[in-house]
Amino acid sequence: MEIKEKIQKIKFLSYEDIAVVILEEQEDNILFFVETGYGGLETLKYENNLRLEKTEDYIVFNNYNLKGYIYKSKSLGDVYLYEVSFKGDVYDLYVALGSLKKLSYSELEYMLKLFFLSEEFTTFNIVNPSV
Amino acid sequence: MFITIENEKNAEELKGQLRLLINRSIENVLIPFNNETLIQFCLEQIKQDKRFSFDKGFPILRAAELADMAREELEWHILTKKKTVFVVVQKDLLKVFYPYPVSCERAFEFSMHTIRQNYQRLKLNGKIFKDFNLISIFLLTNYKNFL
């Protein structure tokens, strides 16, 4: 898949100030995340007229509860999202980790590690030091 | 929920007018406030203005973002009126409260102008603060010298 096409596929998720942050571009995939805010993916979906195709069970992963979704883009196919939240003293962080293909357990672990290195999570750790 | 206007025409101007509306009324916000009460306060002001509606036309702002706008305008109000803010230092952070922190043992009085001039604001748009009366968070690099 052309990079341009991949980016376009991710772009459908973005809405004004909600930034889609690319974590890593791979040969056949792009790992990214989007901050969903308190309303989570449901709000994002509503505001973008997205179709929620399937909801999977929670994936319990190293104390984090990740909920997987598949979003259908009209022209470009599926996008896989994994919703996760982090509780803090000052604020809670709600994000959806995204991929253009379904991830295995180890791939999820890898994406989570990438997210932990992101500016968004670093800021969350600075502001919520007790976490 | 979106704050909406009749049509796309003049959207930028009306978004500015919306901010002005918040600016002019923000000093009357009930204390203590948090994210929810800030949004509620702003919605009450907006409901009284016929230029704006809710989910009925062209969207100019998400209701959830009203708290950010309210905090920004409150900060501007503090600056222009040269009022004192209350600062709580937590490791490398400077948590800025106005008027006073509700649940805090030790807060220092400071000028908002000084803080803005010397310290880096954390970009926390859209975050729902849990502390009452918390308006912004700055990152300190030399806070020991500052105090």
C-alpha cells in the first residue's frame, strides 16, 4: 500500500484538534494513536459519522484493559483500534491505539511500548507523578 | 454536542464572538469550579444568545472544549485585572489555581504575568482537570530559584 494511501486511511479518524499521531511506519502497516478524550471512541465515531463494525472483548494486558474495535472506512477498508485509558491524579488519559491490520498479542505489546515513549504519555507521567 | 450557528458564513467571526461572550461573563463563574461546572456555566451564557444553537447548524465548537476556552479567558481576565493566582509546586510542575486551591496544604501567591513570562505551559487541551479551580499547569526547570 502506498504511504499516501495509508495516511489517507488514518486521516479519516482525525477531527479538527484531535490529532492522529503516527508511532511507527512499517512496511505493511502504520501504528498510530488518537487521543479520544472522555467520550472515548463513541464520541469520535458520532462526530465523524464512522461505522463501528465489531466490538471485541477486553484484552487484559499487563494491568491495562484494552478494548479492540474495527472501524470501517468507506473507501479504504478496515482500521483496528484498541481503546485504553490511564487514570491520573490531575487528569485521565483516553486514547485509541491504531493499526491498519489486526495485531497479535506481541504486536500489541510492541505498540504499547511505543506509545509509552510518546510525548502524550510522557506529559501524562509528568503531570501525574503518582501513576 | 456541538455549539452551532445558522450557516458557515461568518463562522470565524462568530467563534470570536463566542469567546468574547465567555470572556465578558467568566468572572461570574461560581467558585469552586471544575471542568463540568465551567462547561455548564458557559452553556448557560450561550443559551441566552440567539446567534448560537446546539447541534442545529454549522458546528463551531465542541461543548467539551468550552472548559478550555473558559480557562483561557479566565487567565486573560486575571492578567488584565492584574489579579493574584495561587501556585502549588509539585515536583517539576507549577499548578496554577484561581482563586484558591480547594484541597491543598501549601499554595503561594504569584503574578500570572511572571509565570507566563518565565515558564513553559504544558499543552493540555481537552484534558479534564480533577482539581477544583485549577486553570493551567506550567513546567518548571529552575523552580528552586523561582521560590
